[in-house]
Amino acid sequence: MIPSPASTFLSARTTLLQHAGRGLFLAPALLIATTALGQDFAGGIDIGGTHSAVSVTAADLDGDGDEDVLSAASYEGKILWYENLGGGLFASEQVITSQASGASSVYAKDLDGDGDLDVLSASANDNKIAWYENRLNQLEQDFGPQKLLTKGAIGASSVFATDLDGDGDADVLSASSTNNTIAWYKNGGNKQFGDDWLITSNAVGATCVYAADLDGDGDADVLSASYTDDTIAWYENLGNDLFGPRQVLTAYADGARAVHAVDLDGDGDVDVLSASENDDKIAWYENLGGGSFGPQQVISSLADQARSVYAADLDGDGDLDVLSAHTYTPLPSFLMGAITWHENLGGGVFGWRQNIGFMGPDIGFMSPGCTSVHATDLDGDGDADVVATSKGQSIGSSWYGGLKWF
């Protein structure tokens, strides 16, 4: 029996799905259960009660050896973290900042070279890319105040960090949808960043940015997804702080929302994944070597209003399976979004959609439902658990949505 939305989803939360091995996901407190292709899934342990979680990741923020959870809450303008207490338990939310209006993306990386993970945010309403120094193991025992990289990322939609210039520290990347821009910010050391350096201003409706070594030359290239022009593209790192022109992997990712890069076919190079909302597609693009990519290969065209894509070994067989978050699903109820996965069968072949859990609801198709998904070992048992968000909507005096783990 599926609980009614009114009795179950009373606030937007981060949710974690606990992985029991062999592709099974279990929850001590059952919210929704379903069976898909012989796999039993039970959905969702609440982590937090934010009304508007839109982005999630996990990282060991407090240096105790387990993965804590980070999320961005758009309506509230907050960046939040949840301490992992062990045994699948998380502490109440702790606010890193409430000055990220329209928070859209969150990421963790050691930006100041002191060995712990700092936090980055993108926020669309105030056009900010910002970072917060990790002081959890210092006298302050908190995150430092917001430090701006820019207030000119108009409609800031995504943030990422990696070493782009080969000097050993982490630089920052941003996507901004209103000014169609992918930009980067050079880490100058001593907790200082340079002005934004333009990579492109032609990613129309830019929604996501990512970086990986796509051409095998040892440096990190840049990937983008752009919603309005339906494009997944990459930009070669030429060295000397320069990036090449936009190279289109596809212009047929209708309403492109997310891009991710991992070795999906086990041949040693990095392939590309995309999620696109308007055509309900999760797709991948084989890396053929030398900076060339194969055509779009559709993993699923039933990823209803896909918003997020990620890869992790969910069934413990040594290859990377594909996870996605959807804002709508016809089953068990159109009121819910879904977290789903596709098993990597090898040879570039993926299995049918399997449901992990449902979150929502998507009341009247106005609430964005499931918005972000990430996977890592959250309970220390050696397999990958799933953490996901859904952005809520106010219905009367109640909020609907989710931040859960599976």
C-alpha cells in the first residue's frame, strides 16, 4: 500500500536510500516500496526538513572518516550540512549560510590547501558563486563567512571545482543560465581567487558544468549542459589557462539539465552522461579517444522530466551503473518524482529502468519533484547508498518535497 502524499510528504527533505547489496535498497522506516525487475526497493530515510532542497552531494566535512551530506535549499537561500553520526544516522541540519538566494548548486573541495573540504555554492537569484572555509576542526568549529568569487554569474546554476591549470590547487567552474556562460576562477593561493575567466558565452540556458580529462592528455577538460539550446558540449583544456572552442557532443538533449563523466565501458577513458528534461532522456556518449565521441546512445527515454544523473557501482560487480532523478513519474502516482537506476550490463549496454524510491509530490505539475541524486557509502558497510532531493511546494500550511537517503 502506498501512503498518501498528505500523510507522508509533509516537508521537503533530503533522503538517503540504504543499500543492502546486490542492487537492493532498504530503509528501516519504510515510506514507499516497489518491485522492479526482480529487485525489491524500499524508499527513504529522512535526513532533513528543508522546504526546497535542489542539490545534494556528500563529503567528509568533519574529517572523521565518514561521508556527511551537503544540500542547497533554493527557497530559503540556504546551504546546509548534515553530520553523519554513523549507523545510518544524521544530525539535524546545520546552516552554513542563509545568504544564497535561489541556491542552485553545492560542491565540496579543498580550496585553501589545508587538507579539509571547503564548500562552494551557486545561487541564481543573487548571481553568486561563493565559498565557505571549513573551520570545523579549528577553534571556531564552523564554516567561515561567505566569500564571493563573483556576483556576476547571472542566473548561477552550477558550481564545480578541480585543478584546471595544473598548479596543484583546486580552481572553480560555474554555469550561469541567464547569461549563457561557462566560466572559471583561478585559485591564486592564500585563499584568493582571480576574476572569472570566460570559457564560453554560447551555452544558451547553461544548467550544469563538470570537468574531467576527456582527451587523455592529463589535464581536466570542461563539460556543459545547456537547457535552451539542448546541447551537451565540451571545451578542451589547451594549457596556459586557455580553453578551446565549444565542441558539441549532441544538440538533441531536449531541455538538457545535467552532465556527468565517468568510464562507463571499462576501456580506461572517460565517457559522458546526460539528463534532459523535455525528452525524458538519460543518455551516454562513448569516448572514442583523441577527443572524439560517439553519437548519443539512449539509456532511457522514460526518465520523466529528468533533472540529474550520476554513476556508481550499485550492485557491486565492479562497473558503474547509472542513477537518475526525475521530477515526475506515472507510477505509482503522478504526484511523485522518482529515483531510478540502470544496471551496467557491460559492453556499453544498460538494463531497464529500476525504481529505487519515490519522492514528491509534484502537485499539479508545479513542484519540481526529484531534483538531484548522488551516491556514496553513507553507512560504512562498503557499498554505495543513494542520497536525493526533491524541491517542495506550499499547499495550504504544508510543504511537500524531500531530502532523503536510500
